[in-house]
Amino acid sequence: MKTPYRNSKLHKKIEAKREYLNQRIADDVERYGGEVIDSEEMRSAFEQTHHRWSTVGEHTIRVTVSSVMICYVLKKLHIKVNVPAVVVASLCHDLGMLGRYEKFSSGKECSREHPKESVAVARELVSDMPEKTEDIIERHMWPMGQAKAPNSIEGIVVSVADKYNAVKDLVKGSEVNHTGVKNYVHEKGKKIQQHIHEKQLR
Ligand SMILES: [Fe+2]
Ligand SMILES: [Fe+2]
């Protein structure tokens, strides 16, 4: 009888590679973005609905994972890319949106103003901001609205990952289906691995 694909060597090899990749991403995110991950702002991000069925926190992790994966591909192609800047910018890009209903008078204002607010949050949280980070955050809404285009390869990476994952949020939603809100356990060390290993964040 033919071996089912699930038990095949090929499937096991692919799974092992995926696990290795997830661990590599989790380690890089923890290494460069630890201050953001451990912040109160990031905890609150998992309590604010975003893109209808998701949360700012889940969206943030999805954008970060995609951005880092794109960086690995670029590196394989011998294209230089600043991974710390991409990690910090991805993690902070929408944190300026927290408390949006008190802070902004309309969705339009939120969409236009939150990148600047996110830069301010990043300055508060990150002690040694990697070069280019502020520009990446400030321009991340491109190509939407009046946003300025990215001025670095890292900026393009984050902007593209952001749009891709906005669609993914709408399609896949939150871990808690149809509520848009997930209970986020702020457990030091484990949390980022957990999110990256969770299927819905891939
Ligand atoms: Fe945004
Ligand atoms: Fe975003």
C-alpha cells in the first residue's frame, strides 16, 4: 500500500524546515524587538479590534512574521536588508492606533495620523532605534491615501507585508472567530514563540 503523504519523508522534511524557520523568526523578533514585545502597549494591542475580525496585536505579529520572511528571501538573493529595523518597525507600525476612538475623530483621520503616533510610541519603547525605523513606520500606509512612498527596501518590505496581512486579517480573522478579540496572555519569553507557531498567524 502507498504511504500516505502525511507519513512520507517529504512531508516530514517540509514540517522540520517549517519548524526551523518559525524558530529562526521567533528568535530574531525576540532579539531585536524584545522591548516592544514586552511592553504594555503590545499587550493592549491584543485587546483592540482591527480589520473587522482581527486585533491590532494579531495583525502586528502577522506583519512582523511576513516581513522577516521576506528579509530572509532577500538575503538569499544577496540583497542587503536591515533586519533589526524591519522587526522594530513592523512591531510598532500600528501601535499609534491604540485608543483610536478617543484619539481620532474619524476613520480617515486615524488612517492618516496613526503612523506619526506610532513613531512616537516607538521612540518611547525602543532605547536604541535602528536606522531607517522611523521612516519605515511613517510611510507604512503606502500605497494607500496620501502616504509618502517608502524610501528604503526595508520600507517596501513592511508596506507590502502590511497590505498582504490586512487582507489575511479580513479572511482569517482572530483566533476567537467572529469576535475580533483574543485573550492575550502576557507570559514573558514564551509569548512570541506561541504566536508565531500558531497556525492562524502563518
Ligand atoms: Fe497602519
Ligand atoms: Fe498595519
